Amino acid sequence: WCGLAAVMIGFLGLLACGSRGGAIGGGLGLLFSMHAFASLSRTRILWVLVVAAAFTAALMASSFWLPSTTIDRLADDGTTGLVESVAVDGRWLHAQDGLRTFTQHWSMGAGMGTYGYAYLPYQESSPGFWFQHADNMWLEWLVETGIIGTLLLFLTLGLIIRALIRLRRSVTPLDHGLSVAGWFAIISLGFSQSFDFGVTLSAASVATVTLAAAILARSDQQPKQKSRSRRKSRSGHS
């Protein structure tokens, strides 16, 4: 129930802030994490659906008094309008400047937190505004840390995915909760941060790192499959 309340409150913020990429990324993460409901009884699943439906109705009603919501933006764009607005978005023009900057700092990067200054000498494609961030966290990370930092990022992501797979096999409810939260974060952030830089904010980065640390710590406490099979074979021989 705490998890359900947290999801609903989080989606209230997403629907109120006007972030289309965040709302879509959260929806994708939620769909990918639906396997968490497989362990619930039918009665609890019914209550979850009832509460979710009631909360969704409240969110729809709130669109009448909120000045600008994500639902309004998606409804105004429609499917065709959304594709067109993404196609002409200034982020794509600025991405060319970011990639041009990366070619000049490809090995070690320009340095953490320097993107707003590093790209200025190579600003040719995007409008004459000052982009303090790339509106694409992955591009910003690539420019600031280079190839080495990007490889370390993928290595860390691989370790987290491996830990999530091990937690999914655990019989402890806490481990299952961490597994669901981890997969949700990977899917939702993987999509939304292609159009945003929210994880670079202090509160979001601390929460992300804390969740990753908890996942890795709990995973290290899980028994390895090989050692378990070896113990079975030894007991059989004895």
C-alpha cells in the first residue's frame, strides 16, 4: 500500500508538471514492473485497481483547476501533433552541438558540471540561447566524462541489472520490492532522461544512488546459484 501511494503521488506530480517525456517514461516503467502484482492475491489486486481508478478520476478532475497539465499538452498535440512537435524540438538541433563538443573531449570529457560552458565554442546548429544543460542526460554525461566515464556508467548499469536478476529470485518480500523499484527506475529514467536532465539535480541523484546502493548491498547477501548446486551435489555424494 505504501508503494501504491508513492506511485500515485509520483504520477500526480508528473501529470501536473507538464513533462510529457516523464509521464511516458513513468508509464513504461510501470508497465515493465507489472510482474510485481503476480504475487498478490485476487482480493488485493482488486483493491489496487479500485484505488488506482479512484485516484485516476481525481487526477482527471484536477485538470480543471491546474493551470497546465501533461494531459492537456498531450491532448492538444494528439498523436500527429506530438510527432511533429518532437521533430522540430530545439533539443535535436542542440544535440548536434553536444556531439560536436564530444569530439573535442572524447577521451576524458570536459569535466563534471561543465557542460554549460564546454559546448559554447561549438554552438553552431542550435538557437542562440545558453543551454546550461543538454536536455539529454546521456549526451551531457558523454560530453562531461568522455569515453572512459561512459564505459564506467555502462559497467555500473550492468552490475545493477545483474543484482536485480538475483533479487528477483529471492524469497524475501523486501528483495522483490527493490527489484521492482530498480527495474522501474531503469526503464523510466532510460526513456525520460533522453529528453531531460532531472537526475543531475541533487535530490534526484541522491535518491538514485541510494536505491542503487541498496540493490547492490542486498544482492551481495543472496546465495550464489553455483555454490548452492555444489552443496546439493556434495550432500548427495555423502
